[in-house]
Amino acid sequence: MYIYINFESLSLDKKERNERLSDVMLKILKENKIDYCITFGKHILKGKLLKEYENRLINIHAALLPSYRGRKPIDQAVSDNAFIVGSTAHFIDEGTDTGPIILNVVQNMEGFYEGGYDKILDSQLLLLEKLFLLLEENRITLKDKKVKIIGANYNYYMTFPKID
């Protein structure tokens, strides 16, 4: 199920929009018995939604967390002359991009310079594909605000650039 809600046209301040959005989302999620909600965007979710859907709200963030939080994170990484960039899937909590990290997709900054913002945003498709698989297979566990993926290899590493 896909639902798009646009509150931009309402004459509400940012805080009121975020609260209204959160309330409407909670109603829709409960009415439709939705297990997980995956979000992209700039709104900060609030209130009962965070409590009732704790560890079931997932944000796809266009940067590597916890390094680049908030708005325009790709621009932050470029400004910092970062060596790597990427995207993060994380559980939403009451902070801004502070919830437990589930997955990252990483690329060398050179790839960004060659492909621009679309290169990073396209990498989110891989992130979503892996995330859907993990959710479907019930492999995501959480203990002490740390995600552990059942069957994942946490000793994997690579070098940038890849040298043949």
C-alpha cells in the first residue's frame, strides 16, 4: 500500500504540520493494520505515532548516519570533502535522524562527482530492496537501541577505490 499525504498547501506552521501529519499517519496505519511504514522526506514525526509504531517506522536518509543528519545532508558531505557518501535506513525516534541504524549503502565520493545527486538517490533502491527482504524474512532484531540483522556478516569490508 502506498499513501502520499501533502500538507504543504495547508496554512500551518512546521510544528503543526508535523503533528497533523503524524496523527493522520497513525490513523491510516492502524485502520489498515500496517506492520511497517517506510518514509522519505523532511517532516519530523511526533506524538502517539512514535510510541504506537516504535521500531516500525523506518526512514530512508540520503546520507551516512550519524555523520550527516537533518536537511541537505549530501551538501554537508560535499562541503566537508567527505571521502565516502551513501544512504541510511534507520528506525525513527523522537530525534532528527537519531534512531537505530539498520543498513547503509556506501559509495566513494568520486561516484557522486560522476553521477551527482541521482547516483546517491539511486543507491537507495538497493537499500530498499535489502530492507524489504530483511523485513519479509523477519531478520531485524533490536536490543539496547542497536540493530542486529540475523545472518548478516558484520566483518565485511572493502577498499575505495576498488583495485583489480
